[in-house]
Amino acid sequence: MAEKSTGKKATGAPETGQNRTMMILGAVALAVLVAAGIYYLRGGFGTSGGRIADADKTDPAVSALLAPGPLPDMTMGSENAPNLIVEYASMTCPHCAQFQTDVFPHVKEKYIDTGKVRYVFREFPLDGLALAASMLARCSGDKYFPMIDALFETQKTWAVPGAEGKVKLAQVAKQAGISQAEFDKCLADKELFNKIVAVRTRGNEEFQVDSTPSFFVNGKRLKGEHTIEVFDVALGEAPAKSEDDKSKGSTPPGQ
């Protein structure tokens, strides 16, 4: 009897140890995956294979740029417009907010509203809060662009570190008529989360986007400052500046 009892204990001990080992390994693996996800949302997985110098980047064909992606494109302007502008932006990017508030109104008035340009806005979140804001805009349905405008206009009030950022973002949503329950449901949408991440990944891997805002005008990557004058030149509405003109300094955005 004693020997049988001892044998059972001896047999059970390794199994228990093995189970504990597997549990520890599983916990470690989970921690690594969670850490990787957090790292990604903070912009850590920005590029595949490192950042490429602007001079070494290639311009995509318009057909490739317009090929269907993970999410339907959010657009403004006529589908038959002779020109195309594609923007990749992050909702927590200060330069994106500056463009949206200072320059984009001029681009819209001069080119989009007049039927000269079809404008495409694509998400390229640089951190988790930017991704949450992009999700919120997508959940706004036909109010997508008004929500984008509102988020950029109030960016300084909600784009703050830590958990407070999400609380502030919920307040912006509430002012737009989105309840806390609707806000929570939107941010819990894993499918939407993954698709926005896929939009970013495609922008980086296929079109070499690695910073925001990034623009393509008729397939050509827009380099340098993003002023209305630069768009005028890119769209053939104004002559390019000479080197002497460039040395004199640039005109403030939107002026």
C-alpha cells in the first residue's frame, strides 16, 4: 500500500511540475504578445526593414494607390476629378492637425469643392490613442469628416499621455452626440481595430509611408512643406519655385 502510494506521488510530481512550467511559459508568451501590441500602438513597429530616405523612395502608380484596401476609402470630391490627393495622417500628430486646420480649408475650397481634386484620407496611427481616435471617426458613419475636423481642432485637449487621453477622447465623442456606451462599443471592435492597423501596414509596406502627414498628388510623393503653394505647384496651378526663391524662405501655411 505504502509503495503504491509513494509511486503515485512520484508519478504525479513531474506532471505537476510540467504543468506549472507550461503555465509559466504560456504567461511569458502572453506577456510578450501584449508588450508587442503596446509597443506597436506606441509607434514601435513603424516600418518594416527600417526607415527609407526620401531620396530612395519610389512613387506608386495611381492604380496601385487606389486599389481596394482593408477598409473603404474615405473621400471628398468628385470621382471624376482630374486630380487625386491621398493623405496618410495620424490623429495625434501635431503637424497633421496644423495642416487640417490651416491649409486643408484652402485646398478644399480651391480644388475639392471646384471638382478639380478627389481627396482620400487614410489612417496611419502613430500610437494607441491615435488608433482609438481613428476608430471613433469610423464609427461616426456619415459624420466621419466632421469628426476628423473636431478631433484635429481639439487635439491639444485630448492627445495627452496615459489613461487620461481616452477619458478626454470620450468627452469629445460625447460633445458629438456619442454616448459612453457607444464609445466603448466602438473601441472594443477588434475587427475595425485590425483593419485600421492593416491600412497603416499597407501604407508603410506598399507605399513607403513612414511619417505623417504624407501626401501623394497624382501618385507623386509630396516632399517638403505642405503649404497651399506647394499644392498649387503639384497640381500644375503655379510654376515651381526657383532655388533663389526657395532661399528667401517659405510662405506661412495657408497665406
